[in-house]
Amino acid sequence: MSKLLLALSCVGFLTACGDKRRAPIEAHLGVLDLRERSQPQQTPWDFERDGILEIKGDWEFYWSQLLDPTDFQTAQKPQPSALVRIPGRWNGLKLGDDTLSGSGFATYRLKIMLPGKNFLHDELLALRCRYQQTAYRIFWNGTSVASNGMVAATKAAYKPEYRPLTAKLPLTTTSEAEIIVQIANFEHRNGGFSIPLELGLAPQLTAYTRSRQLTEAFLLGALILLAAYFVGLYTFRNQDYTPAWFAITCIAIVFRTLVTGDRLVMILVPNANWELLLRIEYLSFMLANFAGIMYLEKLFVDETSRLMRKILLTGIVLTALPVVFSPPAIFTHTLLPSQIVIIVSLLYAFIVALRAVSRRRPGSVAIFIGFGVLAAVTINDIIYNQLLIGFGYLAPYGVFALVLTHAVALSSRLAAAFSQTENLKENLEVQVDMRTAELRQAIKVAEEANEAKAAFFAMMTHELRTPLNGIIGVSNILGNMNLTAEQTKYLNIVKDSSANLMSVINDILDFSLIDAGKLGLNKTEFALAETLEEVVLLGRTLIKDKSLDLTLAPLPPELPQRIVTDQGRLKQVIINLISNAVKFTPSGSVVVICGLLAHRGETYEIEISVEDTGIGISEQDQKKLFKPYSQADQSISRRYGGTGLGLVISSRIVEALGGKMRLTSVEGKGSCFSFSFEAQVPGAAVAKENDAPTDSAAGAEFAARYPLRILAVEDDAVNQVVITETLRSLGYEISLAENGREAVALAENKIFDLIFMDVQMPEMSGIEATERIRALTDGDRVAIVALTADSSAENRHKCFAAGIDDFLTKPFSPQNLQAALVKWSKGRSGNA
């Protein structure tokens, strides 16, 4: 309550610095007699004692004439068109049969009878014009003393200006003075004197002007500080819009204060455009009204009416539109409607605040008083603006009262909120510490589980690939023997089963790498057309007994012949899509289409599509396709099989290649899976495919063409048979070591050109054995190729760091083995 009393005391002090009480003396019949008061036997007007005089009353009015003092010194003086009352406008004035509008020009004239001879010689007078929206020029006793803008009889020569000014008047040597005022208006709605001139002693008027300017500057400073304070509050807590709307209200009032009253903006920007300032004057109080309504709604949610808010905001917008888009002669007519909207808004705010007081909302009493003060001064200013009774313009003081009381109320609410927040903070910190400890423990458990999962996947794939290498290897060896037709049939069953099992294992391993974010790319240069033909040829082996055509559409000529990307991963995606298409297309066709989407410098965006005429996919089932461990329909899973990981892995690979997987499908008619990827044109630093080509002359003569002294290091008995028999079928006599320790011992006593090194072995691992062999005298000349079921990036890095030259993954194909033999016979051995 003490804060509220202090705020109201400040408002009272500021109001005391405002306009002086108006003197009751007025001009009659174009003469202002200051020699005596209106009551008989009164002393003459004393400016020092009685203060500043507002020159009100009857003035001579000369319509459509711009007269200067010389025009009244002729023998035949001009005759006035009428006597008009000041303050007043010439709008609606009847001259004969004509009724004047606001547009036009005229001259006003008044004779003043000055008091006493002592006054004539001792006092220096000043004249103040504080409000005149259009161009004017003032003469005092034949001398031009003040002007604003350019007074002219035509709109083209006329220039409006509004700048309050105080002009010192020349010393008067006679007992009479003459004031002539020329006024022109071709822009504003109103023409004439809205506010009377003020006459007083020069020091008196100068001090009065400075007092008003200082008062307005104080108001501006206070409003700017409040706006900055509440902008800061909103910045640090932007969930609550109440401080933001209050700050906007303050800022709007700042702009209105700058462009009204003593127009402090003219001190900052002396050549400011008249029309722009007039628009700001109108729009600023409309914005203040708009923001004030929004602020009120955020402040008292339960006391406001949504319907009333919409009506008021609509009214504000409708009155603001002409101000933005029309000239002053039109938009100045919106003043009265805007004032009506403001009065209704204040009445609405008053009722809302009264409701809040009755419900004992925090800060509602101060806010209610603030709205009450503002409503009173606003009504006073509107009455005064319409040239009815009033106490002068008091809006700045009412606005300051409103802002100050609301700032006190908001600060109280925020202080209470901060206090409550501090209490909650202490409890929250304890809860956060507890939750943080729980979260850390959960993260640790999750990381351990993730590491265990990754280790489990790596171990399982290794353990599965090792015996699978034996199965596939022995199958290949048996395939080179003379078998009966029945034996060949059963052998093919073994090969197909092994291939299917290998596909499942590869899917599981790829998904584990993707899930751990460890999917790597090995970009090489290759021929795109040859790669596509190769995967289509491979896809045809999947068709078997189906009446199905698998074709490659002609490639467009704009495609580059050779590109750089991960060829292996690209093949994997296309093969997966072809495999799915063949699987779910009983008859018809599957077409592989390749096209160019975009070309930016050396980067090409290529799209590959696989279209089929198969069973299609419903819209509901399409949503499940790219989710792990799911298929469109479980009945399809039972019928066709599969892990449900193929499309997930393919889509992730496509994303790693810089593209996106897309699907269009119609149930019963077929599907089209397409994906895009980014590729570059070949560069010199990029490796090419087929760097180590296989030799078509597989057989006993292979060893004669590529002679090598070979050591195979393998601990598994089955895999020992596979590697030795496969190499012997190519004509090689090899040495065999069952572990790393035996391999080191053999390398110390015998020279080898190539060592196939298993990585995971008992007694001594392949990595440790490699390091020891590299430490021997001739250890650097031998080529060492890792032979392992663990194809992870970590295992590759360890192998290469230990000195291993190449990497062959189990189960290996005879072609891959031949490629390694060709490569290293031309590399390290002296047989090249």
C-alpha cells in the first residue's frame, strides 16, 4: 500500500507541473483589453502576478486571404469575413451561403490593449504557440515573429509543419499591439486554431516551456526504463506474455509522447516529416490500446471476456487501416471513432479491474486506481479536443499514473512469484539431484547393455561365420569333383541353405552396426552401367521356376559412365530391392530403372527404382515396412520368410549415401521402391574396383602363373581343410600352422611370400603373431592377409595397425581368394 501511495504522490507532483489555470479575460469584437479586468474597479493585468494569458475570444477572420500588416495600413482596410471565436476551427463556419470545410487558408487579426506605460518600457513579452497542426505565420506589431511550415494559397506551394515554439516579441512602444496570424491547411481534417496562443513575460514563458519539456522527458525516461525492465522479464521467462504486452504498451506511449505535446522528437530529429509524425501520433495510441487489452487479458484471465476482446481489437484494426494506407485528409477523420474505441476499452478495463478487486486478485487495487485515473484524464482530453470544457491536455500524467500503478502491481506479483519459485527451487534441486543420480545409473546400465549387445552380435556372427566358412568351403571343394546328378542336387541344397543363412547373418551384423552408428562407407570408382548389369544378372538367379522377367531399362545418356561411391553398399541395396520384388511377384515383370535427378558441379544425384507387378502393399502396411523386426503381414512372413531387417538396413544405407528411400504401391497391382544417392565423378585419389582382378584360368596352372610361397595359419580343423584344399586345387603346396606361436616359429626358419592369418586363435592371436613376424629380419617383405569372421571396423583397424596388409572375410569365396593371390603375387613377392 505504501508503494501505491508513493506512486500517486509522484503523479500529483507531475500534474502540478502541468498547465496553469486559464485566465478568465477574453477578447471581444476583435479587441483584447488588458487594461482592466472584466469586473469594474479591478487592477490592470499583471503578467508577473497573474501569470500566462491564453488569448481567447473573438478574432477578426478573413477567409481565403493571406494578409500581412501592410494590408491594414492602407486607407481602405480589408473587411473581415466574420468574427470567430478562438479556440475554434473554421470547419462548418457559414459565410453567406457557403459552409467551410477544413481545407483552405485564412488570416486572423486581433488588437491588444496593453496595461500601463511602465510595462511598455520594462517588460519583454513572448508568445507561445503549442499546438497548430498546419502551416502558420504570426506577425506582432508588423514584425514576423514565428512560423511553421509554408503558408500558401495553393496546395502545391503549401507545406505543413507542426513544431511547438516560443517566440520573444519586440519591445512595445505603444499602448496597443496587433497580432496577425496567417493559416493554411490542405492536408489535415481540421483548419484553424485548435488551441489558443499564450502570451506572457519572456522569462516566464521560457521557464514554462522548459518545465513542460522536462516533465515530458521525465515521463519518457520512466516509460523507457519500465519498458526495458519488463522486456528483460519476458526475455528471461518467455512463457508468460504479460510483461511483454505491458512493455509494448509502454513503448507505444513513448512514441506518442514524443510526437505530441512539446514534440520532443523535433529536438532529436529537427527535419522529421510532418505526415510521418502525424501517422505515428495516431498509430501509437491505437497500438497502446491494442497492447493494453492483450496485457489485461493475460493479467486477469478469468475476469476478461473473449468476445469483448475480439470486438475491441477489431475496432482498433479497422480504425488503424486508414491511418496506414490513406492520406492525412482522410485518416484524420478516424480520430473520433478511435476515441470512442478508447473510451469503450477503458470502460471495459475498468470493469475487469473492478471484478479483479472483488475477487481479491494480487495487485488488482493498484491496477483499478490506475485505470480510474487514466479514464478520467482521457475523457477530459477528448472533451478538450472537441473544444468543449476541460483542464487542458492531461493524458501524459494519466498514462504515467496507469503505467506506474501497473508496474507496482506487476512487480508485486513477480516478487511473490519469485519468492514462491525460490521455495520450489530448493525442493526441486533435491529432486533433480536424486533424478540425476538415477539417470546416470540408468545411462550406465544402458551403455553397458549396448556394449554387451554389440559384443554379443560380434561374437555370434563370428561364431556363426566360422563353421559356415567350413560348410561353404567344403561345398565349393565338392563342386569341383565328379559327382552324380543326385549328389549335385543335394550339394546345391547345401549351397542354397548356406547362402540363405549367410544373408541372415549379414543382415543381423549390418543392423547391429547401423544401430550402434558405426556403419562405414568405402568409396571407390566404378562403372555404373556394369554394376547395374551385374546386379540384374545376379537377380535373375533368384527367379528359378517363376514366369517372371527381370530387366534393366536403358540408361539415359546424361548419366556419368563412372562414379565414386560405396559400390558394395549400393549393390547391397539394389539386390535387396530386387530380391523383395522377385519374392513378392509370382508372375509378370521386375524392371530396374536408373535416372539422373540433379547435377551440381562434380556431384550427381542419381535415382534407382525397382518396379514390379506383384502383390502390392496396402497403405496401412506401408507404415510398418521401415520399422525393425516387422513385416507388412505376418502371413506373408510365414509364406515368404525373412528377418524383417532388409528394408530397414537398405533405407539406412541410402541415408548414409546422401539419399532417401521412397515407396509407391497399389495393393494387387505392384510396387515401386526407389532411392536416391549422391555420387561424385572419378578423382585421381580414389581407388578403382578390380584393382586386384581375378584370373579366369582357375585350376592347377593358376599357381604356375602366380607362384607364391604360402603359409596358412588356422586353428579350426574344418577351416584348415577348406583353406588348404582350396589352395591345392589351384596348384599350391602350402605350409600350415595351427596357432600364432607356430606361425612365428615357421616364419623364423622359412621364407614366405604370403601368409593367410586367422585373427582369433588360442595361445597367440593373429595380431600378436603379425607384430612378431614384422619384427623379424625379413618380416617386412612378406604379405599378410587377415582371414577372419569378424568384419567390424574396429577389427579392421586393429589388424591394419598391427601390420596386416589385406583383409579377407570368412566365409570367403574362391573368387575373393584368387583376387588376393593375384594382387599379392604382383605386390610383395619377387615373382611379379
